[in-house]
Amino acid sequence: MEEHLFKDYKHRLNALDKDVRMLVLKHAKEFYVHNKCTKAEAIDRAIAKAEMKKRNL
């Protein structure tokens, strides 16, 4: 479901590793629904969060 919600950002998601992409979609949905931010903001926040988690920061 998350993939359809953020289909307009497919070009950004395809640049990520598969594991990171799945994590980004999960976090982006949470940000979009719970924080009531735009899809673009949700994707940006989710990418940052997933990349930081991947690098153990």
C-alpha cells in the first residue's frame, strides 16, 4: 500500500537499496499519517531516518 501512496516519488525511491527503500516507505507512511505533513516532507524525513539508521547514527 505504501508504494501506491508514494508512487510520484518512485524516481527517488528507486535510487535507494531495497532494504532502505522498504524502511523509507514504512517511515514515510508514518510521518504522512501521524505528523500530517506533505508527501514530499514525509519522503525527505523518512530517507534521512532510514539512512541514519543504516549508518548507526
